Amino acid sequence: MGYPGQRPVIPPQSHRDDRETLVSEHKHKGKICRQSAAVFNVVNSIIGSGIIGLPYSMKQAGFPLGILLLFWVSYVTDFSLILLIKGAALSGTDTYQSLVNRTFGFPGYLLLSVLQFLYPFIAMISYNIITGDTLSKVFQRIPGVDPENLLIGRHFIIVLSTVVFTLPLSLYRDIAKLGKISLISTVLTTLILGIVVARVVSLGPHIPKTEDAWIFAKPNAIQAVGVMSFGDLFENYCRNDDLVTFGRFCYGVTVILTYPIECFVTREVIANVFFGGNLSSVFHIIITVVIITVATLVSLLIDCLGIVLELNGVLCAAPLIFIIPSACYLKLSEEPRTHLDKIMSCVVLPMGAVVMAVGFVMAVTNPQDCSHGQEMFYCSPDNFSLTNISASHFQLTTQLSILNVSIFQ
């Protein structure tokens, strides 16, 4: 603007074009950054630390059947996502909760919200327990540290990791800010897999054979479907293995970095149900602190979540993945009964119900033993006579003896 009596000063066209170009480039870069963050968050959420626990499911189901079940669960999950997209298009909604609300009303919406809250909340509890158990073994390997020191105990580690890492990260309002954290977690997961593969190569020739290692199916196959992401492979290794100790450290960090994503989900569910999807800064902090505090207290009181995680899988994951998407599509779709999607939905829905019912009964009547945190029997020097190799290879052989027993038995 010029002085009074003067014409307004209009910037040259070239300057305005340059300014618009810079603003446009800045917005474009910001969009790319958010998309990259979303990709890393999704990868971390899908893969995360659960990939380390897949051998447990193979042990429960039998290795050949476990592989088939893994592919089947992957296919059904993909099919359910497609059904959710089609159901959203038919109902004119854009979220899982709004789809169920439009299809089954408020009761269905509340049921879905409860399931969506419980599933990640129990995962938060399990992550705390894994962090305490895993990192305590790492710190016990530090020279000169008393293994009985309270500062390296699981309870102190859980509280410390919560206050220093998981709570501050969970207080972010924008999940895109966790993109770099998720990238680090994904890299560490890849490193962990490399360590496991290295140990398979170095210890493989010393694995003793067992009669039922390649049995096709076992009675606990239904439980395996519900807990495809449960178990800690590092429990099979001796504590004096330096490479595995480093792997445990990476595993603990990965679990800590995955924790905030689960907290985001639980907080989002509460915000949608009670606050219309919008939280003020004060309520955002209060709800986050309350959720994390409750999860931490439960993880301090319980040190074995085997049956809880199994129940979480069959009672929460099964309806979220198998039952609800199929039910929504069957009610909304006007396609003929012979349509492929309807046929598949009619197959997936009852199968999900069977997984829920049978998995629940088996989890209650046939609970798995809780032996986490204990040194495996084969790690004791007293078991030296069990091997036919030199003392320098004792550690490697004893470690893989249990890998064969605990994973493929």
C-alpha cells in the first residue's frame, strides 16, 4: 500500500508467481512427508514386534498347518478390508465405526468401540511386560551389575520406560509425528530378523531331531489363529549369548517405539465415543495419562499374559477381522446370494464364530504354561553331558536344543 494520494503498489507478476511456486512446493513436500510417515506407521503397526512371535503360533498349530493358517489369515484379512471398503461405499461412510453405526445402530457401534479399545489396550499391557522382561536380561549382562539390583528389575524398567519414552511419545496429537519413530522401529525389526537368521545358520547343524517336528497339525491350531502375533523367540536363547543380548536390546526398543501407536488407537476410540471425536488439550493429556497409567499398573501386577493374550486374540481380533466386516456387507449388499463376495462372507463369518467359541474354550481349559523370565534348563553347564561337541560349542548347541523343542514340538 502506498501513501495517501498514491496508487497501491502491486508486486510484479513474476514475484507473485515465484511466491506461489514456493508455497506450492512447500505444501507438496509437506504432503509427501505425511504420506511417508503414514507408510512407516502402517508398516510398524502391521509388522512391529509381533513378527518375532510367529514361531509360537507354528508350535501351537504344527509347522505345516501353521504356514497354511498364516496365509489363510492374511487372505481373510485382505478380504475383510475389501468388504469394509465396499460396505463404506454402500453406506456412504468413511470409518469403521460409522459403518457399523449405520448398519447395526448404536448397540453395534458400542460393541465395536469396546473391541477396538480392548485389543490395543491389552497389547499395551503386553508390550510393557515384554519391555521389562527383555531389557532386564540386557542390563544384567552389564559387567559389575548385581542381577538382584532393583534398578534393573522388570518393575523399575517398566516404570522408567513409561515415564521417559512411551508417555511423552503418546502425548503427540498428530500420529504423523511418529513416522520417524516407526522407521527406527522397522529398521530394528529388520536387524532382529538378521540376528535370528544368523543364529539359525550358526546353530542349525547342531539342532537335534524330534519325532513330531514336522507333524502336520496339532490340537491347538484354533488357538494359533487367535494369537498369530504372540510369543517371544528370544526366550529360547541363553542369557550369556552376546549377539542375542544385542537382539534383545533392539527388541525392547522396538516394543517401546510401537507402544504409542496402540495408545493412539485407544485414545481415538474414547474421543469418538464420549467427545464426538475432538479432544481439548487438557482432556487429551488427562485421557492419555489415565490410559497409560492403568496399562502400567496392570503390567506391574501381572507378569504372565499368555491366557490373556489368547483371549484377546479370539474374543477381540476374531470379530474385528472375521465377523463384523462380513456381517456389515451381508446386510448392506443387494447382490444375489450367488455373488462371490456374499459366498465368501457366508464362509468367513461362521468360521470367525468358530474361532471365537473354540478358541475361548481351549484357552480356558488348556492354558499355556508361563515360563518367561526363567533361564532355560539347557543353558546350565550341568547339561554338558547332553551334547557330543566341544565345550566351545556348548552354548550354541544348548540354545538350539530348545529352539527345536519349544518351536516345533
